[in-house]
Amino acid sequence: MKPADATFYRYLPVSQRDENWGLYVTTAGESRVTPHSPYPLV
């Protein structure tokens, strides 16, 4: 498995309503790293 096949990320927009609440997420994702592999993947 190539690193590009195992990585996923998404940038999320922030609305004024989110800012008014004072809590929001801007980025989420995952990356699978096999045992004994260098981390972070470059």
C-alpha cells in the first residue's frame, strides 16, 4: 500500500454561526502508518 492510498483529509469551512459558538473544526482526516514505518509520512 502506497502512503497516498492510505491518507485522507478534508478542510472544513467555518461559518459565522460556528465562530459565534466559539468551537469549530477546520481540518479532519486519517493516515494509516504500518509498523516500523517512518512517521510522519513525507
